[in-house]
Amino acid sequence: MIESLSDLLIPFQFPFMHGAFYIALLIGPPTALLSCFLVLTGWSLMGDAVSPAVLPGVVVSYTIGIPLRIGAFSAGLMCLLLTGDLAPTGRELH
């Protein structure tokens, strides 16, 4: 059981935690700005759409015996191209 606030701060006394904080401070602001830009331009959900589409490429490449990277890359690229091709022809919600 946690008896005091100082018990919660014990992990932050390790040197690798200091490095993690410095990295977070360096990476946090640029990624926040980039995510705002992606939301405003409408590309925010593209990563969510591509990540599950890579799995069938990995399975097929494992099945036929080629490197998994090739299958994952080709499935992700195909998903991106098909999604980008559907966007201009789809019905707009505006």
C-alpha cells in the first residue's frame, strides 16, 4: 500500500527516467503540432486504417515464404492507394 507521496516518486529517481523525461520534452511539442496539422487536413485516421490492413500482408508473406516486411509493405501500400483512390470518387458528407 502506498503510504505517502514520496513512495510514488521513487521510480523517478533513476537516471533512465531522467532521460525519458528529456526525450518526452523534446518529442512532445513537434508531435502535438503535427497531429493538429493532420487532423485539420483530414489525414488523421489514415494510420488507423492502414495498421490493420498490414496484418493480411504479413500472413500471406509468411504462408508463401517471403520476408514479412515485403508482405506488410505491399499490403499497406495497396491499402493506401485504394483508400486514396476511393476518396475523390466517394460521396461527400458536406
